[in-house]
Amino acid sequence: MNSSPSLTKKSLLLIIGILLVAANLRAPFTSLAPLLEIIRDQFTLTGAQAGLLQTLPLLAFALFSPFAAGIAKKCGIEKVIFAALLIIATGIIYRSFGGVVGLYSGTVLIGLGIAFGNVLLPGILKRDFPHKVASLTGMYALTMGIAAAIGSATVVPLAHIPAFGWDYSMLLTLIFPFVAAIIWLPQLRHSASTQQVSDAPHPKTGWIWRSGLAWQVTLFLGLNSLIYYIVVAWLPAILQNLGFSATEAGSLHGILQLATAVPGFFIGPLLSRMRDQRAIAVLVSLLAVVGLVGLLVIPTLAALWIVLFGLGAGSTIILGLAFISLRANTPVQAAALSGMAQCVGYLLAAGGPPLAGLLHDVLGGWTYPLIGCAGLALLMAFIGYLAGRARHLEHPDLPAHTAQYVEPVSGLFIPPAEDAKE
């Protein structure tokens, strides 16, 4: 009887810690975008060079994510998450006061810390709250969106305070890893290994790169990432080009972050009731198209178009992760498909912001980059239709079990219970 309150308090503290860590997985990265024009002017950066600041974290995600589970298994997941928070904090400080070198290398450090958090936080949810993954994932997504929205909406007004500047404005995002690290300290006493994340089977997976279905899932997830990170990187500049002030652009950038978080509440439960996802894949992709086209055609309704795009983009990222489990037959297949989709997806997305910046510089304006993104979203709708068909990966050396042990929302696998039945 006496142990229940203690257990409840411990679980509550862990949930709060998870949500505070989640607040660091977007805001330190995306809050740079509203200040990009100010930073460009100070350091005389080209569009492509400025876009690289948005690309470096994506490259870090692609390069460092595969190592997170192995390091956590050796050192303990709680310790690695704490170290990730310290890395993010170091990156924020260096980015603010390290000049041009610090601007880029600090951004890489932030990407490294976020990459580890992206991989390991879902594993903690799986390990400690296996029956509440869907609801906590919704809270997780919402927390990321709120933190990112706060960062995007406040950095520009703070940067315009006399004797403050963009560097001190960005430094204030240090509050996210600082608070999270303090609340996370008690978890260092429970540095358990991440068995559920890192003990996945690792057979030869070269066959998956020859699977048409695997490429459909990969391209759907990759196109979503490509479009989303172009818009996140350049939306403030696009809005200012359309006549909005820097402060208004920062606020609308924050609205985008909130809008992308909202689908976390309903997409996961909805998908769990569907056998065929073709209709919803096309619908949410077209929602993104409407948002992008509307921004071009009727920019005075920018808030509406940004919300529509955010809802579409937020839904497609969750749907893309869900495809990883829904199209796999086994946890082994899901792990292989996840590795392929996220690696290719982030690498594809990494080229987006600098390419969009280059097009802006060469063609003079944001019309063609926005048209290009709308075209890519239409392609995503077609790929989503293909990936959404009720099919599964096929491989002669792997048994055709069901995918019931794979969590649709996170794309990570749950080791099957001994008494589980097909």
C-alpha cells in the first residue's frame, strides 16, 4: 500500500521529464528560422549558406541516429539523454557567441543532441509506459509544438530589444535544455539499458533496398521531411517578402509549429482502426498542397493557409512513421524499413533548405520554391496512395507474422510476449 504513492510520484516525474526533454527536440533548431534574415545580414551569407544552417541538423539526424541505441545500451538510456541535453545546451551557447564558425558548429552540436533524443525518448515510453504509448505520444508531439511555437514567436521581439541582439535572443533558448536537465537528474539513478530499443535483431537487410513497397514508404516519409523543412526554414523570409513584419512572421511561424502538433492527438488512433490508408494519405497530402497554393494566391489569409499546411504536414509525418509498422510483417522487417526510411528521408530533406535558398537567389523571389513544394506535395499524395495499400513486405527468408508488435505511432518495435498469438 505504501509503495503506490511513491510509484505514482516517480512515474509522474518521469513523464514530466520526458515532456521537458521533448521540448528540446524542435525549438532550439526551428527558432533560428525567424532570425535567419538578420543573421544573413550580419554575416553576409548567401541564400544557400543560410539554408545550410537548417540542413546541418538534418544531416546530424541521419548520421548520428543509428548510433544512439548502441551507446544507450552501454551507458544507460537516462545518462545518454542527459548528455544529449548538455550537448544541446553547449551548441546553443557556441552558436550564439562563436562567430561564423560557432554558428555552424553549434548548429551541428544541437542536431547531434536532438538526434539522440529523437531515438531514445520513444524507447523510454515503450519501456516504462507500454500501455500509454499512444496518449503520451500525443502529449509528446504537442509539447514539441508548443515549445517550438514559443521559441519562434519570441526570438524576433527579443532580438529587437536595444543592446540585446539575435545572439542573446537565441541564447535564451538555453532555458529548454537547462530546465529539462534539472528535472531529469533523478532519472540518472535508474540508468537501465534500452533493451526494447537496442535489442532488435540485425539480420542482413540489403534485400529491402530492392523492394518497391519499401521505396514507396521511404519516399513518402522523405518527401514529407523535404517539404516540411523547406517551409520551416524559409517561412519567415517568405512572409516578410509578402509584406508581413518580422514579428508577425515569427508569430505565424509559431502557429505552424502548433498546427503540426495537433494531428498527434487523432491520427494514431484513427490509423489503428483502418486496414487501408490510401484515402487518408491522399487527403492529408492535398491539405498541404492547399496550404502552399493558398499562401501564393491569397497571402492575406496566411494564417489560414499556414494552419492547413501544418495540419497536413503533421499528419503525413505520423502517417509515414505508421507505414513503417503497417507495411512490415515482423519487428525485424520494421527495424530494417525504419532504418532505410529515416536515413534516406533525412538525407533527402537535408538538401531542401539550401536548394530553396539558391532558387530564391537565382530566380528572385519565393514563388518558384513554393510552387516546387506544392508539386512535391502532389507527388507525395500519389506515393501515399501507393504506400497506403493494404500490402506487406515480402522476403522468402522471413516468416510472415503479423505486425501486431510494432507501435504504429513511433515506428519502433515491441518485443513479442511469450504468450502472443498470431
